[in-house]
Amino acid sequence: MTKAVYLCRLTKNVVEEKIDHRNLPMPTVSHRSHTVPLSPFRKLIPLADAAKVRGRKVYHLNIGQPDILTPPLALKKFREVPLEILAYSPAEGNLSYRQALVDYYLRYDIDLVTENIIVTTGGSEAILFFMLACLDPGDEIIVPEPFYANYNGFAHIADIRVIPITCEIEDGFSLPSMAAFAAKITPRTKAIFITNPNNPTGCSYSPAELYALTELVVQHDLFLCADEVYREFCYDGNLFLSALSLPGLAEHAVVIDSVSKRYSACGARVGALVTRNTQVTDAISRYAKLRLSPPGLGQILSEFMLEEDTAYLSGVKDAYEKRRDLVYQRLQAMPGVTSYLPGGAFYCFARFPIHSAEDFCRWLLEEFSYQGATVMLSPGQGFYATPGLGVDEVRIAYVLNEQDLGAAMDCLEVALATYPGVKRAAAETVSR
Amino acid sequence: MTKAVYLCRLTKNVVEEKIDHRNLPMPTVSHRSHTVPLSPFRKLIPLADAAKVRGRKVYHLNIGQPDILTPPLALKKFREVPLEILAYSPAEGNLSYRQALVDYYLRYDIDLVTENIIVTTGGSEAILFFMLACLDPGDEIIVPEPFYANYNGFAHIADIRVIPITCEIEDGFSLPSMAAFAAKITPRTKAIFITNPNNPTGCSYSPAELYALTELVVQHDLFLCADEVYREFCYDGNLFLSALSLPGLAEHAVVIDSVSKRYSACGARVGALVTRNTQVTDAISRYAKLRLSPPGLGQILSEFMLEEDTAYLSGVKDAYEKRRDLVYQRLQAMPGVTSYLPGGAFYCFARFPIHSAEDFCRWLLEEFSYQGATVMLSPGQGFYATPGLGVDEVRIAYVLNEQDLGAAMDCLEVALATYPGVKRAAAETVSR
């Protein structure tokens, strides 16, 4: 039978008759897709939706989506761009935007050239690109835990291992000793991966901690990959120290960046990977070319956001610092609650006098209300890779204005005072 | 030594002194990053840049970046959106945009619900997500070659194998026989992956070919993944038949889509993955959540582009059809050139009477000019996975207006008449 005859014989009806679905298996999805790690609060989303249907106001302190305005002046200028063809940008990003980023990093005394910067689709893509470009399957990164849970997901795609090193709430989640880090290093270790300031802990690492890491990564020939998307949000007058400013790390330091948090522009999906290591930029560039270009509109907006952002950023930082103070003071006043003064970002962790933060978060959404409202938090366990850690902890994202944040903390205070699962004795002991 | 003592002891200067870079190796990039497949014309880009520096006009027929305007009315509406916070969209895309896409597919008699559609960062991300969600490492997809070269790159990230099945220029690159497909199926085959209409060949598959594939994928329990981003560009009055319209493929058909080509909005980075298989949408959704959201601005613009696009799309299709006719007629008139009338997209392949299309493309940029101009083409070899194929072929993207396209074809005609590497005897034989 010739091809032409074969093709002509077939018609839609013939095909339909031939297919007997009862006896045919269906194609199945991949095994790996079943084990993609999910967000720590994903299971709670339907409960929050149901609470809203029941008329509850839900204060969302579970997600890093701020209520801060995206810079209005930048949006105005963006709208005035006489765009006619929304073409691909270069795979590495628009040259003018990369040049603007060079100027931006100079504010932090970080001296770069445009070739050191590859614009990515959010910080997310920069994380994945780093893992693909610098690690082979089975290689390891050491990450202080608790950490941003989606690192697990990108590691899953890249088929690399995340080796946690545990930080303690009693230390405000500062870095463990370098001896503890060194003990985690194996022949497969390729990088130490930090988030500074930290999501989910809000910890802002000190120069001493970062210099110690510097020595460690050089000694062991590792990359130091630093996710610095909360760079602008360092409080109490502390200066931010970038991995790109650390001495002797020109070949070792790789920085993940993003406009999402800086400008409250999470939907722009514009990030960057920054390093002076040309081997790394070459490798990243190969991955970047596959997906042709980062978002074009987001890049144009981001370039405007970089202009004249001083007053904006200083206002936003003040707003977050006030929110942080509010959350810290309220948590300190709650019996049995362990917390600390976070130095940066817009998150803090808290330990509650309860057995299971997951149960508590579910109860908040399913059963609790105070003045018609409740609060959604992220259970802490999902931010740890070590089993059993964080079960009585939560992450609080102080992304709401002070009035809403105050009302949310009222809810939390009343909830902890009335939750049936609270460890009363422990609470009394600690609060004494 | 306690941690505190250790940390305090360190200062920047101490660290700098301690590090002796002469004796330390540098961290190295991954092995896999060295083997990321590159674009077929990447090596030519510096040559094109150099030609421009020498004052040459370079007609770019090497890349699918059209000179068609992005819908001006949609851009106008987009500019008027009173956006205050550019927040994350849902990971699966804005519900209103997914609903608009449901309406869009109804134009093709494709009946969907919003849950069948996951908005992605360009078609590129949809391809990668399909590979991750439906294939495990080492699994195989069968792809008619020549094919879009970046499929190799996404397969490289997902660690899956691309099994080529060769199409012939003499057949206008229509699909090989189903027996030839069946011969490529192994226990690791998970999908047949087609691009319809095709990039790089412009072939638009007939209903008969698609029904034959339908039978094959059902018999062998495979996914049929169809990249249909050129759906609107089917010429000669032919109707487009989507994989989503094929009988009995509800669980098998997965479609890759994008606004890039449809609306000449390549920089929007808005695509979609569409399937009625809920196992697949669940799996894709897990990957989508990791990167939080597709581009927000691009989604808003895309929703406007979908409105009132009938006149726009019909005008664009007419423009491309005229360009196709021009390229086809000009190629037919060139001695020794083998080509065909492509039925869709905005590409065609051509075989030249030369030994190496790579050498020819390089010569065009380095040595040739006609009336101060030259033309950049994509060497064909990079679109084949089978070694040795396509060495005397090129891809021509007819993305320029008729005047520029005519001038580019003038260049090509003169170049083939004067290129020292042309096979004269063969050319004369064929043109007789």
C-alpha cells in the first residue's frame, strides 16, 4: 500500500470507528511530575477560598505579594512608549536595560559591565539557569534552612540535590558555624546558596558571616550563589553587603536578582543573573537563547522603574520597617510565642505554643474568626528540608498596610488565646 | 573556637590576605552546559554585525521576527489600563485571559473549558513543561525533521531523546508514511511531536496525514503534541486542523500555542499549553506554580489582542501569502534551486546547487554584496538531527515586506549566479 493510498483511505469517520477506547490504555504523565515539590501553603488555598465564600475577611500573610503600589511615575512613562512592534529582545536582555542595571549596582559600589548581567524571566528563571549551568545531575548545593521552598522545585527540574543546613530561631536564623557548613561539603558540592536578606526568615546576614562564607567557598572551590531580591529592605540602618562585593569572589559569586519585590512588580517577571565569571555567563547565555528572550514589556517598565527610584525605595523601606516593628512587637506580647527582630526582607518566622502549625493554619481558616476576619499564614514545615523541623513554626509575610496588619495580628492573638490545640503550660512558662 | 569568636576575627582584609588565588582552582560550570544545542545561525551573527559595520544592508531572512505591526488598537487599549499594582497572576494565567482563549478556540470549533488551558511564558515554556510533565529522563519523542532547532535544547534540559524522522524536500516536507513512524517507536517513546504549520519547512499537514497520525498515537498509546503557533497562517484557502479537533484524542492531544507569531508580539512572552487530559494539566500546573506566574503585562496585552482581531489577522495572512508567492516564484526562477510551495507559516526550505550552505551563508555575509546589500539565511543542517542532512539547504523566513523581500531575493539570485562554490553542471542540469 503506498503512502498516498494509505492516507487517502482514512477519513475522520473511519478513524473514529477504528478506535475502541475501552481496550486502550491512556498515555500517562511522567513519574517525575508526581514528585514536584509544592508550596508550603498550597493545601490551604481551597480553605481560604471557602472561608471567603462564608463571608470571612481573610488577611493574607501567607504570600510575598505586597500591597505597595508599583512606581506610578514609571507606569506613566511606560504607557507613553510609542511601541509599534513588540519584538524579541536579545536573549540576554535589552542592552539599554542591562546598562541601566550596571548603573544601579554602582550604587552599592559594585563595578560591573553589561556582559556580567543576563536578564531573566523573574528571579525564578535565574535560579533554574544557575542550577543547570553550574551543576550536573546529582551535584549538591548547601542551603541554610528554612529556605524559599521553590528552590526544591528548581532543583527537582535540574536533578540536583539540596543539602540543608539548619539555622535556629533562637539565633534569629543567623548562619550556622563555618565548621557546620564544612561538615556538609562532599565531592559533589558545587555551591553554597544563600538568600540575603532571607525569605522566609527575614534574617539579614552580617559582614562577618559573609566574610566567613567567602573564605569557605574559596577554600573549597565552590560557587557562592546569593539570592538578593530583597536587597533594598535592610532595616535598623544596616548596610547591605552583596556577594558581588565580597573580596576574591570574582569567579565564585553569582547573584540572583529581580524587580518583583523591589518595585512591587511581581507580575513583570523580570529578574537577572549577575556574575563576573565569564564561563558562567557563557553557559547561562546558552540556556537563555533557547527561550529566545525575557519579557519585553516587563523590561521596558523595569528600565523606567530604575530611573528616579530613590524616593520611592526609601518610602517603601520605611513602610516595611514600620510593619516589621508592628509584627515584632505584637508577637513579643503573645504568650508562648518565640520570635526575633528580623533585619530585612518582609518576612519573619514565629514558633507558636502548639503541636502542629499545619493544623493551626487550617483551623484559622475553617473554624476561627474574630470580628468577621481571620488570617492565613504559611506553615513552617514546608520551608525545611530536614524532616520534623518547623512543625510548630509559621512564616508571616508583612505585606499588608499597618491597619490590615494590626487587624491580622489581633486575629492571631485571639486565635492563639482560644485555639484548643495550644500547649497551655508551655505558654505560661515561656511568657513568665 | 566558638562561632562568635570565629566570625568576629574575620575582616575583609584578613580574608583577602588568607586567599592565595595562585594555588586555587576556580569553580567550573556544569558539563551539561557545554552541550546545550545552539541555534543554526548563531555562528553567523558576528559576521552579520561585521557586515553592517562595513556599511552593508543585511536583509534578515534568518529569524522568525516579523516586521508586521503588533495590533495597534490592542496596544492603545493596553496603554489605557489603570494598573496600580503589577501583582503575580495565578500560576496558570489570568482567568479572564484563559476564558478569552476558550472563546478563541471556539472559532476553530474546539470546545474547551478554562481548566484545559495553562498560560505559559511563550510557547518555549510550554514545550519544556510538556517534556517535563509527560516524559521521564531517557524517554523519547519522535519529531519529523527538519524541525525547530530549540526542541533539541528543551529536550537537553529535560534529559529526553529527540528521535528524528526524515521528511523530503521533494515532497514539500509532508509527513513520511505511518509505517516509517511506526518503525521509530520503542518502549521509551512517549509522544509524536509535530509543528503544524511547520517551522522551518512551512508545510501545513493535510487532514489525511493528521488522521493517520491519530490512529497511530492511539494504537501505540502515545501523546500527540502539536506546536500550532502558526495556526492562522494557512494559505491557498486550506482550513487548519488542530490536534485538539482530531477524533478520539481527548487524552492524547497536547497543543503548544503562543501569541508571538499570531500578533507579531514575540516580545510578549505569552504562550499556552492546551489539553483535555487532566492528568497533564495537573502535572503542568505543578511546574507552573514553581515559577509563580507568566508575564503579567503580556497577558493583559494578549487579552486585548484577542478582541476584534478578525480584520487584523486576515490582513496579516494576506500579507504573508503574498510574500510566500514572491519567494516561491523567485526561487523557482533560480537555476538549480529546489523548492516547493509551502502551505503555511512564514518559512520555506530551499536546496541550492552548492556543497555547503554554511559556507555559502558565511560568504554572503563576509564577501558578497549587491547594490550595497546582502542577505542572511539559516543554514539547513542545524534543523536536522540526522547527521549529514540539510548541508545544501537553507531556511528562508519571509518576515520582511515585499519590497525588502524582493531586494533580498535579488541578492540571493545574484549571489547564486556568482558564488564560486556553486555546482555549475548540476545547476544547468536541473534548470533545463
